[in-house]
Amino acid sequence: MSATVASTIVVKIGSSSVTTDGAINTEAVDKVAREVVALCDDGHRVAIVTSGAIAAGLPLLGHERPLTGKNDALLRAASAVGQPTVMRAFESALIDHGRRAGQILLAPTDFMLRRRYLKSRGTLDALLDLGVVPVINENDAIADDEIRFGDNDRLGALVAHLIDADLLVLLTDTEGLFTADPRTNSDASLIEEIVAIDEQLEAAAGGPGSDSATGGMASKLAAAKIATWSGVETVIAHAQRADVLNDSLEAKSGVKDAQAGSVGTRFLPRPSKLPARKLWIAFALPAKGRITVDAGARNALTEGGRSLLPAGVTSVHGSFAPDDAVEVIDTDGVVFAKGQVGWSSADLVEHAGKRTSDIPESLADEVIHRDALVVLPD
Ligand code: GLU
């Protein structure tokens, strides 16, 4: 056992590291497998989240990247063909180093539906207890166009939450997050430690949801946000860096030798951990509408930890049904919370601003129950 206590680690590796021109990069896969097994042999629990199914599958079907339209049936077919290839590569590399691999393909509903969430967690825990390395990807072949993780960075973060990981390592083809695009700006320097992900940082990474000039950093930042909100320290590091996993873990545990140099960009976890349901509402459910609330309601939600009642609602935007996610905005138009509604937009339009005693009994007391409401940071 190394100097660090036993930890649970999720290692995510992207398509650009797993494949080169559509062929599996066996050297890269072997390096990750070797480092993962070394951690397992030190008593840690490690799961791999890998991309590369579509990238590896397309050339096998006679197609080249890039293709647009992620939900295209051809891409789903490519993932079905490429996934076994990716899996074979990881299985063979892990076996070479002395561990078995277990394939898990996840869909968003596995996080949304409690029964499936618990089943997924149970299977992952069983594999980890057995010393098997779970190798996880999105179930791209049957991914629903409407809801999908979209990128494996986010999947990695949700898995980290699912298995109560201590550390998420996002391996990529850059050293981490830079102050500017290092490919075009020679003054760009690596940001080694991030305490809070703010708008300035998101702008530097290319803005939320965009594939940025700094090399897909926006989706990594979004994943780091989910993970750190789950209480999981996150590192973005170069897949080819020697001992990247061990050094990430040692940096987290504070035992890393300062002379060893930076491992990448470390995101420190938030002290309080969002429960799984709130994490899902905040980061995975698409918002179907917006509800504007008055200052009193804003205060009750942000300071008092209360539920949203119809009396505080001043206007309703969009069309939604009970259980849909909506954003909650104040009278200045600032989004400050997100929640899963108990009411339809039609009912809310009819009864907005009314006292609870004037509401028909068929409707829930709360428009958004506090257990289904997440207040976003300023
Ligand atoms: N799940 C996709 C694949 O394996 C990759 C998603 C991503 O680009 O992160 O091909």
C-alpha cells in the first residue's frame, strides 16, 4: 500500500487519446491500464470511463470523421461496431497487467430512475469489490436523441458521484486548463489549482457547452463543476504524462513531492455534497421553461431553504409538465435556481400569485418542493 489511504478514483479518457485516425492507440490504452492496475495493486478502487466507440467504429464501416449530427443512426451504428473494439483493447491491456475488465454501458435514465441508479451503483461496487476494473461508456447505440450525456466528461463526473469517488481524473491531449489557448498564445500558462468555477473561467474555456479553442475544455469544466459539487476533487491532465494517475492521487493527498512538477489543473471539491437527485436536476435534466419569482420568494428559496409556493410566482415562460425541470429566475432575469416542478405550466399560469388557501386541492402545495430545488451559486 502506498502512502495514501485507499481511495476510489474515476479515470476518464477521451476519443483523441484512445484512438489515432480511427485506430485504437494501443500504447495509450496500455499506459492507462498499467497505471490503473498499479493503483488497484496499492489497494485503491479504480473505474475507467472511456470514449472512442464512435471514433473507432466509423472507419470500420467505411466512414471518416468528422460527421455532424451526433444522433444520426449511422453514429449509433458506428458506436455498436466500435464499442467491442475499444472494450477488447482495454480488456486485453488490463489482463496483460493482471486485472479483469467489466463493461458497463450507461444511459441518463440510469441516473434518473432511483431503482436503476441503485442497480448501477450495486454492479459497479460489486466489480470494484471483486478487484475488477469497470470500463464504462455511454450506451451510444441506443442513446435517446432527446436526453443523452452527450460527452463522456459529464458521464465521468456522474459516475464519480455514483460510486462516491474521491478523485476524478480527466485525461486529455493537453496539460490542463490554460489562461489562454496555448496553441495560439505563447503567453498562455497552466492554471494549476481552481477553488471555484466562475463565469470568467467558463469564458476562458470557451463558454459553457461550446467546444472551445482551448481544446474541448468547456465540457471538461462542466464536468469538473458537477464533480466538485459532488465533493469529488477533479484533475484535468495530459494522458501521456508519466505517472499521471499516481501523481494526481498524491497531489490530492498532499504527499506529492513539490519537485515532481504540476500534474495538470486541479479543481478542489466543494465541502458540501449535493444529493444525487439534486445533482441530476442541476446538471443533467434539460430545462423546459422558466419561472419568475418575486424578491420575497427568492429570499425564501436562497436563504430560507424553503419550497417555491404559487404566491411568489410572477410569470411563467415555456410549456412544462409536472416533473419537468425549470429554471427559476428573479425579476432582473437572473437564473438563481433550478428545480423539478410539481405543477404544469398551464396550472401555474392560472394560479400564479395566489395564496395556497386559494389553490384547488388537486394541485400540490408546492410549485417546486425544496427537495427538488437546487440553488445555484452566485
Ligand atoms: N461515447 C462516445 C464514444 O465512445 C464519446 C462521447 C465523447 O466524445 O465524449 O464514442
